[in-house]
Amino acid sequence: MYLNAYDNNTNSLIPYEDIIKQLEISDHLSNLPAISQVEHPVLGVPFYQLHPCETSNLMKDVFHSTSTSPQSIENDYLLSWLTIVGPLVGIQTPLQVLSQTNYNNKQQTSTQ
């Protein structure tokens, strides 16, 4: 995920150090991907990136802690990731999306 954060008053890019200060990550969430500043692969300008190195470990922990079928993991992977990581950058997953996903998973389970 690439993102940028700008100061509302100056329209300047918020410094990396200030971005990190804004993210209050508790100890039990320390496996979350780190933020780094990289060149955007298409635009060629600096962007912040949720670094993907720990994403695999994070998602293994998420799905290992539940009795989730392989089909549900495949269907829910992106939504689960976004629900965990999104709030760090101000993205909230609408409750309606989560409710619909839960309903769809129950429907799949009952037809198998």
C-alpha cells in the first residue's frame, strides 16, 4: 500500500518522523508492517509504503488463530489485512462490508 500524508496548512509532505509518531502501535501489534519511504514505482516520486515484509507472518497469525477453511482464507485475506492495517492510515472498514462477508462465509459453509 502506497500513501502520502500532507500538512493541511502548507500542502507539504509530512516528514517520516511525524508519520511514525502518529502511529501508536501497541506491543501486541508489533508484527504489523513498518512504514518506509520509497519511490513510487509508476509516479517516480516519494511515497510512504506499508512495508510488506511482515505481512505474511501477520496474516499467518490471523488465520492460524481461527478455525478458518482454506476457501474462507482465500476470500477474506484482503479484507482481513485491510481491517487490521487500514486503521493505521485512517481507513475504516464499513461494518456493512464485514457483516456481508460474515454472512457469505456462513452461506458457503452450510452448502459444503
